[in-house]
Amino acid sequence: MKLARFGNSGGEKPALVDARGQRRDCSALAADFDRDFFRSGGLSRLAALSPAELDALPEVSTEARWGAPVARP
């Protein structure tokens, strides 16, 4: 699993890239991949997701703009 973000510049949403290379919208699980996410154990929560839980996340269109994977690094 890889972190990604998508959407218009300045309004990106968090996403995951699954084992098949498909981007999955995970904005229901995290507001963004920012300082608060990392400080609160966000990576551990994402790592604990089962394959079925990952597959249940909405797919992100291949037309969607890629953003930096971490907000304000």
C-alpha cells in the first residue's frame, strides 16, 4: 500500500494505491495525510485494514489529478 492524494490543487483528498496499482479514496478514514494523521497513529490504522476493507474503498478515476502524497511535508 502506498499513500497518494488526488483532486484539484489545494483541495486534494487522501488516497491509497493498492497492490494492483488502483487508487482508492480513503477520505472517509482520514481527513488528509498531514501532521495530525501521522501523530495520531494514522499509518498503523491504515496498515491494519484487511484486503476486503481496502477493496471496499471507492476507486479514484484515472482522470483525477495526482497531488503530493503528504500535505505540507
